[in-house]
Amino acid sequence: MADFEPRIVAFCCSNCASAAAEIAEKMQLTLPENVRIVQLPCTGRLDALHILKAFEAGADGVYVAGCQDDSCQFKHGVEKAAKKVKLVQEILADIGLEKERVALYQMRAANGSYFIEAAREMVAKIKELGPLPW
């Protein structure tokens, strides 16, 4: 288990989270190698099925990186994403898995260090939980 490297999928909005990722890159901060980014026009467009499909495809953890509530260009996108993350957490709990395998991080476009911090936090959390049983 000590050498377990989790596979993480990050669904990121094309506005705040992607801008934060670009700033992180300019700051020469690196994303953990086991995090794969899927860019979305808005996290509000994400469906609970997309998150579940990421697990089905082999992810050990999934997180959504979206805007702050007051920064969403689509007004309520991150609120919609939060509801879907909560739904998936409930589904995971119902089937005996840890709900912490799914998370939502809200960030400002200018905060590149938080983009990397969120990714590292998610990797650490999933390492602690261990691989999925399948």
C-alpha cells in the first residue's frame, strides 16, 4: 500500500480553474503526475454520471475544480456541481465506499498555488483511503 499511486480525475471549469492552472504553470508549480484533467465549459455542465464513469474507467478519486460562488460566469454553475458531487458521495456511501473519494474545490482564477494544493490534497486523501476494491 505504501507504493500505491492513486489515479485521480479532475473535472475543471474552463474559467477559474483553468486560469489557476495556467498561473500555477507560470509559477513553475507542477501538478501531480497521477492527476488527469478533464476541462469543462462550466462545472454546472457536469453530470453525476460523468463522475461515476470516471470511477468505472479506473479512477480511485475524482474532484471538481470550479469557480467561487461569486465568480461563476454562468451564475449558478458551481452550485449545480456541488449538488452533483453530494449526490455521488451519497451513492458511494450507499455501495460501501468512502464519500471522500469525491470532492469539490472552489478557486479564484488568480490562485495558481491553490490549484496545485487541491490536487495534492486529493492525492494524499486517496492514498490514505487506498485503491478501490475493484
